[in-house]
Amino acid sequence: MQNITLYHGSRKGIIGNIKPESREECDFGKGFYMGTTPIQAKTLVYNQKNPIFYTLNLQLENIPENRILMLTDMDWAYYVLYNRGKLEEAKNTSFYNKYANLDKNKDIVIGPIADDKLYATMQAFIDEEITDKALLSCISCVDYGMQYVAKTKEACKQIQIISAEPVDMGKYKEYQNFNTQRRKEGKEKVKELRRTYRGQGMYLDQILKEEQLKKERHDKRLKQANNMCDSLNISKDTETQFGS
């Protein structure tokens, strides 16, 4: 992949080497987060004491493509839900394990930026106010750029700082209005989706229950198969012992 210019907002500034560290509950788990939209990076930290805005160069050409994970549509949504601990009801199912291991052996994870509109819609899905079909519709129509997350130290070594400057606090109102408008759009979008997709698709609790039932059916079949094998082995042992 080609190298790309990205942006990062820091609460206090980067000290030392760039590291794959953040809160565990972030969209893509722990990592170093960068985005394609400058104002989005600034609005994440504009209300901090001494925020710093970074322009970066991510040297993707040095990272093998099989170590880059590109997320789209519901794979993106479920991966975010996993990282936020919202799939625990389906723990140990193949569905849960898919997203728990989705970034295994990956250096970079790429996916849509979850702006306030998308966050509001995601929360509505978590709260079972809208279905998966409604959420997918929202993901498809929102375009606030992409986020690139360096998940490993090797990936962080491919990030070069082009410039670092204090966030312009003279634009505090602009950043504030930007966030306020997005929150408003998010609430309106949820209302629209609730109306449009009423009765269409599945709610999160239905999806997780279905996955749990699949696991239970699979475990039952596996147990039956093991019992049958045990019975056959006993029969063979008996035949060997008493056969002529």
C-alpha cells in the first residue's frame, strides 16, 4: 500500500517513541490512533489543557499487506462492539472468537471514523432500539474519513512526525460547534433509521442469542458424536476380548 499523511491529536504531546498505547476500550482496542481528517483529530483534544496536533506520515509501503486489516460494514461494527465489551453474551462462540482474533498478527487496522452520528447509532443498536440492517445503512452513508491504528511496535516504527503544533484554542467555539452539530445529526439519524427500518433486520440480543444457540447445538452434536465413538470403541474392545 502507498504511504499516507495522517493526523493525531494528543492531550499532552508525544514523549519519546510512538507506542501502540491507548485505552483498552477504544474502537480498535489498544494502539496508536491516526485519522484522515484534521479537524476530527483536533476536536478529540481541544478541551484539554495543552493539546498538540500532529501531522504524520505512515509508511505503509514497509508493512506487508497481509499484516494490514481493512474493516468495512458489519465487520467494522462487530469489531468495535467486541472491543467495547458488548459481545460478552456470545463469549466462546465462533461469532465471538472471530472478532476476538480478527486483528491477530496484524500491524495496522483501518476502518471508518466513528463520529458522533455513528456513535449514537451504534449505541442505539447496543440498546436494541434499531436493528443490524439500520446500523449497516448508517455505516454506509457516513463519511467522516478513516482511522488508522498502529497495533504493534513494528507498525509504530513506520510513523514519521512531519509537524507538531499546539491546537489553536482561538477556534475553541468552532470545535465545540462541530461536535454539537454532529451530536445533533446523530440523534436525528437514529430517529430516521428507527422509522425506516422498523421490523427489518435483527436486534443485537437476537443476534447474540442465535449465536449462543448455534454453539449449544454444535456442542450437543459433538457430545453425541463422542459418545458414539466411545460406544464403538467399547464394542471393539469387547469383540477383541471375547472373539475367536
